[in-house]
Amino acid sequence: MPLNVFQDKDGLPRIVLTDPNGSSAEVFLYGGQIVSWKNQRKEELLFVSSKAKWKQHKAIRGGISACFAMFGEVGSLEQHGMTRNRMWSLDRDPSPLPPIDNHSSVDLILKSTGVDLKKPHSFELRLRISLSAGKLILIPRVRNTDNKPFSFAFSLCNYLSVSDISEVRIEGLETLDYFDNLVNRSRFTEQADAITFDGETDRVYLSSPNKIAIIDHEKKRTIVLQKNALPDAVVWNPWNKKAKALPDLGDEDYKMMLCVNSAAIDVPIFLKPCEEWKGYQELSTVSSSYCSGQLDPRRVLYGFH
Ligand code: TA6
């Protein structure tokens, strides 16, 4: 499969993955960030802010990024860790992951520099990004290359493009416990049949199922998120007030975005020296031809016909 590396107009190296069926993905080495994923009909499936800063030393607001070794703020360290603000490299590992059939892939790596964490620790963070018709697979790996144990949080932050946030529902998180970041991280149990949006939302759902459906009624499209070794799910929409307060988010952008992140936050991942952790996330889309009423979430989540 072809692997093209371009220089962006701002001088940032960009890799374009293409699939013979017409879908594509764009990956920046800066932040190891996926900034575009288009389906065969060239429709963009990821959200990137109209005010995103395409410059070094500032995370690009949107797309998909890997947040490590913490989620949130820890002291004076960068929010969600440093991975979004570093230049990654192409991974020349002599023992890479085996190729996935009919996928166009790129392997990235970010190595510790000694000043990235609260206490210096040596690690290697790898990310495989793999595209096929209708599917985007991410495989993050963290290797503890130090002689001390290491524990960390991890999140794949997915900014999904939606037609209108008020018309979107998430299936798969009902009945779960969650931490609400808007109420001092207090713990609640989800009471709704599905998650819908009418205001700012910032929650960490605990021990979520491996399959979550994000149903966009207006676009008649469902994004299916499947994950492994990433037990939690973060759901975030800033709504109007917070959107206005974020300098790299357009005032109205919150209507067209929804973050649903695959994460390991509540119970940090623990590695002994030389051990490696491997996560998995797959995004795919299902179109719905329904005219009225709701999608049957059981079809999406469990494949019932
Ligand atoms: O989980 C969502 C969250 O942690 C929110 O609290 C919100 O701040 C968001 O991530 C965006 O964070 P960022 O560092 O990208 O501004």
C-alpha cells in the first residue's frame, strides 16, 4: 500500500494513507495526530476546529490524538500529557507488528526524553494507524524501557464530526458508573437509556463495553467504536460557553463535534521493567436508511438482524 510523506504548508510532516476504495486518512508527525479520516464518498468523519493552531508547541484541536501518561492536569505538566506537543518519528522497529491484510498502515514512535513526566522515566510509545475501506484501526503500545515499574493513564481522544450535537445519541454507556468532571469528579450512575446532549458534558464512564455506537440521526450514520485494553470511555462536548472560552475552538464548533475517547484512566496501566502494554481501537461507520424513528441499537452493538 502506498505511504506518502508530505511537507505541510506550515512545514509539518504529514502522511497520507489511502485505500483503493477511496477512503483516506491524514496523519501528522507533530502530535502523532490523525487530522482527517474520509470514507469512500470523501465525507470527513473527524472534526478539526476551524481555529486549530497548526503550529508546534500547541496541540491541534481535533482529529485523534494519543494522550499519555496522564489524563487531565497534573501539577505544572502539560494537560493530558506531552504526546500531543511532540514531534513523533516513523517507527523503524526491527520487530514491528505484523501487517494487517488489505490495510494501509503507518507506524509511529515517541521515545522518552527524560523531562516528560513528573519523575524521569524511560519508555517507548508506539502507535500503528491502519486504514481500510470503512475502518480506521489504532494500536497504541507502551514499553517500559526503564529498570523501575511504571504506571500511567492513556486515552485515544476522538473528535468525531457530527451534523448537530442535539441530534446525536450514544448507545452502550447506559447503566454505567461515571465520574463527572463538571461536578468535582463525583461518581454517578447513568440513568438514561442513551446519552443525549443539551449542555456541557465531560464524563469518564467506567468499565465500559468494548463496543459503543455514536448515532447521528441527521447524517443517518452511526460510528461504531470498538476497543480493547482501554476499559473507560470519556464523553466530552464543551457546549457554547466553554467553546467561547477556548481560543482554538470556533464559537459554534461545539455543535459539530463530539469527543468519545477510549481510555484507561480509573485504574492506571502498570508495567514492570521491559513489559509492554498494547491497546486497540477500531472506528467504523454504518449507514442507516431509516426515514423516521430510531436506529435499533442492538443491530449496531450486537449485530442482530
Ligand atoms: O475529557 C475531556 C477533557 O479532559 C475536558 O475536560 C476538556 O478540557 C477536554 O478534554 C479538552 O482538553 P484540551 O487539553 O484538549 O483542551
